Amino acid sequence: MTPPVADSTTVPETEPRARRPPLLLLLFFAVGLLFTAIGIVECGFIGYDWASGGALSGLRAPDLGRGVRSWTMHHAMRPGYSDSAARLNSFGLRSPEVAVPKPAGTPRILVLGDSFTFGFRAAEEDVFVRRLENRLRAQGLPALEVVNAGVVSYCPLLEYLQYKHQLHVLQPDLVILNFDMSDVQDHLEYSRDGVWSDAGVPLYVTEPSLGKGATAWPQLLSFQWVARKFNAATRRYQSAAEKSPFARDLDRYLWTFDGNDGWEKEAASTMAPIAELSKLLQHDHIPLIVATYPQPWQVAANATPYEPIRTQYGVGMNKVHLNDRPFKLLERFTAEHGIPFMNAAPVFRADADPASLFLQTDFHFSPRGNDLYAQLLAARVTAMGFGSASFPGGAPLPGAGSATGREPLRP
């Protein structure tokens, strides 16, 4: 039998084609992969947070630590907060409790300033405010109270608002404002969120995050870390675009460095709230002293010889900046407004061991630096006749002894 001949028109059978997954399934897979990756990254952040004792999660509740946000003065310190470094009173100040109204027979000095005044990295008994109190008590004012109102990263703008909105109820007999070399950058930053009256008087400064509404984004540690990095980069870009050095640590003390002339406009803007504070105090016949002190690198090349700190702020190792431009600008401003002024820089520089006036690994005062600054303040306050009949007000302060009865030194 003859086998059948194949028909040339017959199409041979082929294997069935593989069917592609539906697009929706691919989308679900991609989303699942993304969430898995986020979960793995978040687990890493959680592990780091646990190992660091809550370094990241603590930022979720910014008002539960020592510092709190403020609608009127950008930030403050939490009343009653206590940790190993400091204990705060009901006003959120690093001072013993302060009675309101002021008890009869209690002379009171209010000291404004930033972290130097607060006493960063200093034991309570070493902070210059406490040492000032001890010195003046020993000189004939046994009932004297010296209230430490220093807050980290404050400047005259916030110090004016602090007194206006909160501390005026303390009824001080004298106010001392300590001007720090970082105040210029702080003012440039905080004034961006400030509100002024038509007459140019500061009204309030609101911490920006208080104005942000609720968000649908999950509050993951990793997301919040990315957001902080993005915000920091944005601030640096804005600082560069506006030519306003308010963001970078490298620019924090730029106006104090040798060879950086100018800065009169920025300095005048920073000092302007001091004049407003003086007017506010004059209404109640309260004198004001403006005092200032140098940074380590304005005193000696080997002061605070800690490379990370000097690199962070662009100072450089084994360098000293001895120009007096910042101090002269402040002296000229206070003279124009009739405000008594004290500059501690010459005495610090003339010290037999100026490097010992500052901490080795931090730019704040050492115990010896705190004591020297307290000594200078005590001499300035005593020279004004604080507690005597010659002091502004025309009568001896309550609790004043004869040791302070000296003629006042005019500004």
C-alpha cells in the first residue's frame, strides 16, 4: 500500500505561546516589592533607634524633651523638666523657683542669653549666673536672686520676646543681656519667621513646624529622616540663593573671622531688638546691661583644640582670630543707645592661661571661664551702684548692705 502524500498546504502544529501576566498583577507585585523594601529599610532605622536610645523616635515628639516649640518666641524650655544635666523651674528656666509677685525685700537680677548663659556642659554650681549670685551676695546683698533665663540658641530677638511675653512678671531690678557671637546667624534664621508691627517692633516668632497641618503620609522613621535631610538641603539652597548665611554651621561665626570685613547691616539688624528691650525696661525704670564674651578662637589658637568642633564651624586648627570688629560694633551700638556695656574679650585674652577658660572638646566656658566671667559681671554691676541709693530708682534696693554703695558708672 502506498503511504498518503502530505498536503503541502497543511500548517504544522506549533507549541502554545506563554500567556503574559495581567498588568494589574504586575502592578500588585511591584507595590508589594516596594513595601517590602520600605519595611526592610524601616527595620534598619528601628534597630538604629533602639541601639541609640531613641535618637530618631524622640524627634516624633519634639515637645517632650528639654526644648519645646513656641508660637511667640520660636522655642523655649519645658517647665519642670529635669535630667542629669539640668533642672528647670515652672518658668522653664535653669534657676530655683521664682516667686511672683516678687517678695518684699528681694532684689532680683534677670540674666538673658543663649547656651553660655544656660550653662551648657556646666554643673549648676559652676554656671556663671550662680557664681555671679554668690559674689554679689557676699558683697552685701544676702537676699539677692539672680535668675538664669538662658536658652540654647537664643539671640536678642528671642530674648526681647521672652521678656515681653513671659519674664516681665518677674519684676527684675536689673537685666543683663549676654550677646554671643552666634547671635547674628541665629537672628538671620529666626527673623525669617518673625512678625513685626508697623513701627518695626518685634511681635512674635513662630516655630515653623507648628504651622504645618496633618498629613496622610505614614510617620515612619525612615520617611521622617528623609524629610529632615530634604529640608536641610532646601535651607542650604535658600541660604546660598539669598546670600544670607543663616543655614550652614560653616557660616555661623563667619562675621567674626579675620579678613571678613563688613557685616554692619547684619549686625545692626541683630542688635536692634536690644534697643526695643531697653525701651521696654525704661518704662518700668529697670536698667539694662549688655555684656559679651569671646569664642575660644577669638582668644587663643590652642583654645578648644578639638578638630571636629573647629572644622564644623570653619575655624581651622591652631588658628586665632583677634580682630575686634564684632566687639566694636556692639560697643558703638550700646553707646548710641545709652546702654551700659561690658566686653570680656580683653581680660580673657590677657589671662595667663586663656585656653583653660574654655572646655577642651566644646567651645563653652570651663569652670574657670565661668568664674572669670562672673567676676567681671559682678564688678560691672557693683560699679553701677546696684543696691545703693545711687542706683537708678533713687533708693537702696531691699536687702542691700553698705558694701555696694558706690557711685554708678555711666555708660
